Amino acid sequence: MTSLVATADARTAVLERARALIPVLAARSGETESRRRVPDETIADFHNAGLFRVLQPARFGGLELDFDVFATITKELARGCASSAWVYAVVEELFWVLATFPEAAQQEIWGENPSALACAAVVPSGTAMKEGDGYRLSGDWHFLSGSDHASWVFLTAACDDGGGGRELRNFFVRSSEVQFIDDWHVFGLVGTGSKSAKIDSAFVPAHRSVRYEDILKGTAPGSRVHPNYSICRAPRRYLTAFSISPVIVGLAHRALDVTTGMLQSRLRAGSIPDEFEVVQQKVAESAAEVRTADLILDAYLRRSVEALEASEVIGEADTAQNRLMASYMIRLAKQAIERLCSISGSRWIFNSHPMQVILRDALAGATHRSYNWEIIAREYSQSIGVSRAGAAVETPRGNE
């Protein structure tokens, strides 16, 4: 009982500290966008508030909390600055990923610096070759959010499987061995510093590499290093459906706050918008979509955490359902943001207007390959048996 109380207290405290940072992030959002990176002060604030300890195992000084705490923090931070929330989500998720690696990798990285941060490129790129007790890694990778603050880099590459075939593997590499390319000139999530990276030839010891398939299945070595920390045995995609997607939900909350605030100011000044009843209906519809997105996030996160704690078998259909609902959640949040822009008045087209920043960030975030509605909808339908492969083959009837 004591541990449960302590965990509940830790959850409450870290969430309160995250919410206290919302106005701080909002005040820095202009600087974050103009510099195309999250300010060092913001990263320091995340450290001081314990936000980078949420998914870190207790054995290495972390809070070892559930994934729903992490996702809720991400959503709340996005109400202040989407780029800062996005970087937090990507960097903090890697604490979970590192916890799935062999103990030697965790000892090396967290032993040197328990507060070490990492950035990642999860799309397979580059190549790795077996060399002695490790791998020789080379290649190019893109979209490494938070690269300005990382001392380690998580990369995915195709590799010789030792049996004449090829397999995908994940690697942790020191950032000093990586050349970062400042090509992040974009229209949304500008402050994430999601640069490209290049490695000509770097040796990675075997303990800093894990088969991609093992992480996907939740069978990576870390599940035995931390047997009581349930997320270490979670199939990766089962939870990542709700890692960066809360940023879009947080943005929708921010859009609703900004729009209702502007409308209230106009009404207090005696300026009633044209077609006021239509405006009211659009605000209400948007609010309903934002609230529904919240409910999806909360319900599916709670169910996922409970399933992992109960050591339930997580099947492909469970993962597909989480991914479907996360994609639909983003769809609702984005629709709400676009509708709220339409009733915010023509000034939202100015680059500095908060509604334009919100829309640009939401559109950029929603393009992430993990939330492509058409692909995910097809995967979900296939997971429940609705596919061409299951269709009956009609027997030819000749010339009837």
C-alpha cells in the first residue's frame, strides 16, 4: 500500500509541476520558433521539474511511472508550446527505450550521466555490418527532434543477421560520433530542431544494439533487467500510439482557449460577431471534439496500462486498435483547430498570431507517418479479419 501511495503522490506532483510550466513555455514560444530549437532554459526546467525522470527505471534514479503520466504531461506542455512538448515526448520516450536494452548499455549511459538525453531516428536507414563484438554503422537519418540537447542518438539500420539474411537493428551511438546537418527549415513545429544526421563509420558495441523486432514485440533484454516495470515488456507500437499524439490534443485545447478568450473580449467590448449563433455552434462542436479526443486518450491509456500490469497477452489486434484510436483522436483535434481558425477573424493569417502557430504545428504534427489514417484504418480492418485474404473464392459456374 505504501508504494501505491508513493506512486500516486509522485504522479500528482510531477503533473502539477508540468502544468506550472505552461505559461513559461508560452512566454518562450516565440524564441523557440525564431531559434528553431528549444531553449536551454526550457530543458533545464524539464530537468528541475523531474519530467525527464518519469519513464526512467527507479534503479537508475527515475520515477518509474506509467505511460499515461508521460502522455498527460506531453499534452499539458503542448498547451504552452507544441515544439517544446514534441521534444519532451521524443526525448522522454527514449528513457523507456533505453530501459529495454541490455543492462550493460543502461549501466554505460546512465552510469556516466543519469540525466543524459537522447534523440532518435526511428525510420530505418543506413546500414550496419558485423565487426568483432559489435557493428560498424554508417548512413543518413532524418527528423532527429531535440538533437541540440542530445548526448546520445538512437538509430535504426538494416544489418546482416549472421545467417545470410538481413534484419533491422536499433543502436545507441554517442552524439560526438554523429554529424548533425542543420536542414530544419519548415513551416510547423519549427522549434523542434529536428535536424538530419550522418555517420560515415562508427563502431557500436553489441550491448548497445537490439533487434528491432524484439522491441516491437516487447521481448528485448530490458524486460528481464526490470521484470517489475511493465512497460519494458510492452510491444512498442502498443504504447507509441500515444507518445507524440497528445501534442495535437494539447494544441486543440490551446486553440479552444485562445478562440473563446478572443470572443469573450469582443463581447465585453460590445462587439457581437456576425452570425453569432453560427459561431456559438462552431465553438460547441469544437469543444465536443476536443473533449472526445481527451476521452479517447484517457480511456485507451488507462486500459493499456491495466493490461500491461495484469501481464495480459498483447496481440496485433490490440496494437492496431490503439493505433486506430490515436489516429482518430488526432483527426478530431485537427478538425477542431481548423474550425476554430475559421471563426477567429482574418487576423489569424498573420505569422505571429497564436492561432496560425497552432494550426501550423498541428498540421505538421499530424503528418507523422505513425498516424496516417488510411494506412492505420487498413491495418485495423485486417487485424479483425476484414481483408481480401479472408474473402471467399467463388466457384466458377460455367455458362449459366
